[in-house]
Amino acid sequence: MEGLFRHYIRTHRLLMKHLNDLLEKYQLSYSLWQVIVYLKDSGTSTLVDISNYYQVEKPGITRRVHRLQESGLIKEVPSTNRREKNIELTSEGKRVYQVCREEITALEHSISEGLTEEEKQIAFQFLMKIQDNILSKEGFRSE
């Protein structure tokens, strides 16, 4: 099917625009939101944990973490390894997560309006298979 990736990328960009517009009210972007979600799901983590999970270079994660610390959404916590920086969500970070999560869930429902549960499941499986194929290719990195 020619044009599949072109349509996927266009759809991805439209979705990122909507997500960034939604998150902008909270002085966030999708890249900052990713760090918040990771910490919400995983709890106290290191920059290396987050960097490895998203396959993003550590300096990029470091910049995001500094910005979130300045916003009071995450904080550094003591670590047994002085070379690693442990971080976690603050109570304000957890509150912002919850508010944004509700709005993002509403957006997800809105943009998937008209799709059956079976179509949603097929789309999810399709995207997971594409992701697995990309990750299995040597030299490919996802962000």
C-alpha cells in the first residue's frame, strides 16, 4: 500500500499538534509529558531509565528534567549511586498528570469517534507491529 507512511506521518503530526495545544495550557509539551508519564508509571527513576525507555539521548532527557524541575513538577531524590540522578513526580506533578490525563483521554475518545472496538483493537495491533518491526531493524532508533 503506497503512501501508508505519508498518511501515518501526517496523522501523527496532526495528533502531536492537538496534544501540544492541549498541554500548552499547563506549560507543557508532548516531550515533557513523556517524562511525566514515565515517572507516573514507573515511580522513582533515573535519567538513564527514561532515556533508554524512549531511546532518546540522555542530554535531551536532562533538558526536559531541568525544565520540569523548574516548574515544580518533578524533584530529585537521594540515590545510593552518586553518579545517578533519581527523580520522581512531586504532588503538583501528580495533580497535573491527572488533569492532563483526563483531557488526553477525552481527546482520544473524540478522535476515535465512529470506530468500533474491533477497529480500535486492529489499529492498536497494527501500530504495535509497525513499532516492533522498526525496533527490530538494526540501526533504527525510536523517539
